[in-house]
Amino acid sequence: MSKVGHDHPSVVTVVGDQAANVVGVHRGRAGPFAMVRPVDGGDEWQAPPENVAQRKGGKHERE
């Protein structure tokens, strides 16, 4: 998994939230946070950008 650092990945990119150990879809930004939604739908959550990294291959399973 490649680290994104403080730059946010593109919207609708499959990302992993390393702190929460979940995979989701990057939906945009809310202030300094990345907004991530579960791949299969559900409530968005805010993740610090240093915890979010783009997934290679678009894999949707837990890390």
C-alpha cells in the first residue's frame, strides 16, 4: 500500500485506513480530514490523511 502523506488521494479511489484497519472509498475532504465510505456502502468516517493510503489493485477486503 502506498502512503499518501498529507496529500489526499483522488476522489473515488479505493484506500485503506491503516489506523482503523479497514478499506473504503475516498469521497473527498472535510477540513484536514479524508472522508472515507465503506466499499459496500454505509456511513462515512473521517480519517487523518497520514493514516490513509491508496490501495493497489482495488482490493476491497480488510487489511
